[in-house]
Amino acid sequence: MKLLIKGGRIVDPASGRDEVGDVFISDGKISGKKEKADQTIDAKGLVVAPGLIDLSARLREPGYEYKATLESEMDAAVAGGVTSLACPPDTDPPLDEPGLVDMLRRRAKVLARARVYPVGALTVKLAGERLTEMAELAEAGCVAFSQANAPLADTQVLWRAMQYAATFGFPVWLRTEDRSLAHGGVAHDGEVATRLGLPGIPAFAETIALGTLLQLVRATGTRVHVCRLSTAVAVEMIRAAKKEGLPVSCDVGIHHVHLSEMDLGYYDSHCRLEPPLRSQRDRDALAAGLADGTVDCAVSDHTPVDEDQKQMPFAEAEPGATGLELLLPLLLKWGAARKLPLAKTLARVTSDAARILGVQSGRIEAGLPADLVLFDPQQNWRVAPEMLRSQGKNTPFLGYELAGRVRKTIVAGNVVYDASGSA
């Protein structure tokens, strides 16, 4: 199959390329030479960019099919221009056995939508007691090891896990939160939580755990990716760690660069997230850190939740928000607010994310996989449940009007999403 994408604005963050031109695809890869095309796509007025790479998207299988199915969430991914995604291990059962990982990868391959990269459980059942067989999980296809949102209370277990991972060169992805300090909390420990009578999670629950993790990185040399930063102090700690030369990277949930504790309003359960929405100062520091590269990339932190679990009192509602289809427009909104060039904006979900994931995608270069997104950066659309392909309609951005709409998504040279309805 030979495909010509003609006359689009080609934006490749990895090379800094930003120009109107053509992209030729042959046998699933970007081609450096033009031949007679089997199909031509007119991309005039559209941006042609590497497909988005999302480092945190829950697909809810196995075990939580009542919240979402692999098929519905893969459809949501390509509708959002996401061509590669990493899924956390907090399924039911967790991804702690090679058979489960293999099953997930096979199911995703049959659906032939986005590329799926499983993240294996760091401990058995995510219980924080016994280490998983990381070598076997890696052989089955796991790209990293994580506790998802289950904090590891035993620091010695974490130390042993990091030693083991360092021995084999496995990356460890962790969200830092002191379990005892966060216990029972549902919102940022600040004025809003106090006014609403909600139990709070202090900012230092994140930074104390991060300090411990950085000390263990110094001791073991483990390559660590810190997931979902939420505080200004944590951004400064990561900045200092990078200057020190520690092998650390980090990401931020896209919701957290736009929203703060003020958006909780009168107990809006769509804003019940993990980690919680923090202060406006924290939000601004996260947005600035993402712009200057301290924060390596943005993620959707896609967490579809069934309606019954969201229509509960705030403290009882299940945390999480859908995000696969909102990642691109929310990223464009952030980039526009920071007055960043489009290439730099898109880097945070393409080439930068590819570097952390360790994949070849995320750039438009001859010989590399033809994973691309074609989108209209000017097209406005209103976020409404019927506009979302994800089975989870839970998002704080319902009713918002956002700019940036995906027209086509291409994976391995195949059009897997077409807004006109032909794919």
C-alpha cells in the first residue's frame, strides 16, 4: 500500500520541521522517495504530525469491562490522534503475569488500532509486598514497571525493586505519594477543601515520597519516570535532580495544567482526580515546567469511569477522567496560552514521549513507522458526551469549547480513523 499525503502543513517536532509539503508512505513506513500512490489524501489546511504517544491510558481490560472495553477505548484513542499508548497495570487481575500481558497485546493487535505498550506490575497484585517476575514480564512485552495509583508503603520493597530493575535496565514508572499522609484524602489540602468540608491531601504527601524516590535513584542508578506530578515543589525537585544528572524523567496529566482546586465548584465529581487538582500556583508551575522541559511530557491519564460511580457525593465518587480524545485540543490550548511554536507544543506528546517509551515512533523520518495524525488546529468543537467515542464520558471539560479536531489517524500506513466516517 502506497499512500500520498499531499499539501499539508508538516510539523515534525524531532527535527524542527514546519513547512507545507507532502508525505509519502510505502509498506507502512515513511518513504524518502515518491512513487505512484495507490491512494492520495488532500491535507490542505491540515497539520500533518507524528501520531500522539500517550504514556498513561487505562483500557479497562481485563476486569473492568463495565467501565469500558478495549474496543471502545482503542476507538477513542485513534479518534484523538493517539497512535501509541502505554496502559498502567491496575486491571483486574493486575498485569503481574506474562499470560495476562500476552492476552492484552494479542487482543489489541486483532483490533488493529493504536499500538499498545503494557506497563507491568512492580509487585504481585500491586500489593507492595513481593516483587513480580520482571524479566518474564519484560519478555512478554512490558515496557516498564509501575504500581499505578497504588503507593508502595514499604520503602525496603521499593529499594529491592529498584535494585532488581537497575540490574536488568528496566525502567520504573512511579507516582509519588506518601500513603499515610494521603490516607482518606480526596482533594488538595487547602482553602477549598476546608470550605467544602472535604478531607485533604497535603502537597508534601507528594514531595516527601519524591524525596525518598530520588534518594533511592542516587543509590541504585535506576532509570525512573515520575508519573503525574501535581505540585510546584515537585517540579523544582525534578529540575534539581536533572541538573544533578540523575536518570529521571516525569510527566503531568493534561487536566492539571488547566485546572486547579477552584474548579471543584460545588462538589463537581468530574474533578475528583488522582492526584487531586492542586492550587493555582501549582497549576501554573506545572504548565511552566512543561514548557521549559523540566516536565518531559503530558499524558491524558485516561481513566473511564461508569456513570453510576461518578454520580456520587464527591468524597465517594470514583476518581478519574476520560482524556484520550481531549489530549490534543487541551495540549494546543496549553501551547497557545504559553505562546509556544506548534512543533514545541506537539513535542510533549510525540518525540519526547517516544524517548521515554523507547520506541521509534514520534517523528516523521524516512524508514520509520508511518504513524501520523492529520488535524485541523482551527476547528472548534464543544465537548459533549455524544462527541466522545470512549465509553467513559467523565470529564471536567464537558461543555467547554476547544480548538483542534482530528480528521484522520494513520497507524503503520493504514487509515484507522477518518472523521468523514469511512474508516
